[in-house]
Amino acid sequence: MGRAGQALKQALRTYGISQNKLAVALGIERTIVNRWFHERADPTAETVADIVKALKDINPTAAETFVELYLGELIKNEE
């Protein structure tokens, strides 16, 4: 576990987005976001897509940062 949680934690902290704000945008309980944030659980691939969409609504730059942090090595290798 960890890569999604690490990326999420960094993006939320960098852009001052609370776990609660993301949870509300996703329509889920904050405890679920907290589990990802503290790397106790990993979001599913479908949920990662939902996280990106929610972050885009909150702060598009935060969404880009999350994707870069989460998929960074894959993206770099593609370029």
C-alpha cells in the first residue's frame, strides 16, 4: 500500500485541501479518505479516477499534481 496515499497526502497538503472537502466532493465519508491519506487502505482504480475528477473541481492544479505523483514514473517513461 502507499503510492496513492502518498500522492494524495502530498497533493492535499500542498494545495490546502482538507480530507473532509475531498470526501464531500466524492460523496463519501471522511474516514475513507483518512484511510487512504494514512496509507491504511488503497483506493480502487475506479476510485482513483473519481479522486482526480473531484480534485479537478476543487483545484485543477491539485489534480494534476496527484496524477504526476501517482503515475510519475509511468508518465516519464512514456515521454
